[in-house]
Amino acid sequence: MAEKILRIENLIKKYSGVTKLHDINLSVEKGEVVVILGPSGCGKSTLLRCINALEPVHGGKIFIDDDEITAKNAPLSLLRQRIGMVFQSYDLFSHLSVLDNIILAPLKVQKRNKKEVTEEALKWLERVGLGGKAHKYPRQLSGGEKQRVAIVRTLCMHPEVLLLDEITAALDPEMVHEVLNVVLDLSKDDTTMLIVTHEMRFARAIADRIVFLVEGKIEEISPPEVFFTTPKTERAKQFLESFEYEDVKKEKA
Ligand code: ADP
Ligand code: MG
């Protein structure tokens, strides 16, 4: 049986007493790429934030391997290092170079060797097409370049699971591809990922499974070939149609 790196069991999350995630059950295998789709406000970010222990939960359990993230006395700073998260806004430190942004946490938090971490950072920068940018500052980079630095910074912490929350949502269209191509490339390494995106072609290309979330409930879990051709619910059909319209608008523009 394939190894489950992440298990979410009967997860419930509320804000101000209102339930926003209803009894979520989801297991992710090592190396698997799960894409979470759903309308705005359905709880995608909340789910990722619960997995990264950025939010208290109101029911259920989340495990990374055999360690319970939601346990009362869970060592959160240690558990969080095992889960990397990249958001829409690449919050790089403006006063630090690209390289120093990347090696900061491995040195300070993980107490690793500077030479080893620097070599690793430079290798990753090369791989994501930023070989010459190590000594630049964030203000000298484009949005797409900053987001690629943010991905490298997360990878250098060696997370077991990578959470990506709409990482191209703030980028100009021409930069979206360069970032998505980096993520597609990473998926070949057996990196376990949970991805929230509104880029449907990318979702279809990268996902092993699609999770479709509506109003805090999982409506459907399907392989991408199934979800994008024969979705099980009317709600999923409508959701996909709204993107076809977006595609037509983009082509006309
Ligand atoms: P998505 O990422 O799918 O667009 P979110 O997870 O951000 O959705 O939000 C899910 C629901 O939870 C929404 O109704 C949103 O208004 C609510 N919500 C999210 N974060 C908070 C918060 N910090 N406080 C109160 N309500 C929140
Ligand atoms: Mg969100």
C-alpha cells in the first residue's frame, strides 16, 4: 500500500461559530499532487491553513506521517518545518538579497551549515532559471521572479509536503507560465503537493487527483481526466463552464 504522508480526518473549522469546513476527509500519498478547486470563499485557503497549523480546528484530526498536527501539545514549529507553504504574495525581506532570503530560515531555524545551504540554494536558483540573480534584491526582480524565489526558499527547508495557495493569482499573465512551469518541473521529483489554483489547464496537467470543494464540503474527488470531462455534479459543471468563458475572454483580449 502506498504511504500516506498526510491524513485529514473529519476536519471541522469554524469562524465565529459558523462552520466553514464540514467533515473533511482526505489522504494524500507520498509524491502525489492534489489540486483543490472550488469557487471563491469555499474554504480552500482555510483548509491549507489548517494543514499548516496556522488555524485552530474545531473537530477532527490532521496527521503528517504518524504525527498529529492538531494534537493539543503538538510541537508546532517542528511540524511546520515539515510542511512548506507558498502564498499569493511573495513576502521576501526587501533588505536581504535573494540568496540571503533563501538561506535565512535554514540557518536560523534549522541550524544548518552555511556552505551546504548556500550550495543548495544556488543549485535551486539555477534550476528555476534564476542562476544570475542570487545577489539581486527583491525590488530588482519581476513578480514572477520573486515568486520563484519564494518557492526556492520553501524548498530549501526540505518540506515533506508543499502547499501552494494561488501562487500565480497576483502575477501578470506573461509571468504566470514561468512560475507554473517551475511547479510542473517539481512534480517530476515526487514532491508531495496540495495546490490551490484557478489555472485550469495547469490543474489538469499536474494533478493526480482533483478535490472539488463547495461551501466547505468536498463535493467530488476525481482524477483530472474525469473531473474535466465528466464532472459528477451540476455545481462542478457550472464551475468549469465559468472558466471556459474566461478562456474565451482571454483569447479575444
Ligand atoms: P477560498 O480560499 O476558497 O476563497 P477561504 O478559505 O479564504 O476561501 O474562506 C472560506 C470562508 O471562511 C469564507 O466564508 C471566508 O469569508 C471565511 N474566512 C476566511 N478566513 C477568515 C477569518 N480569518 N475570519 C473569519 N472568516 C474567515
Ligand atoms: Mg483562498
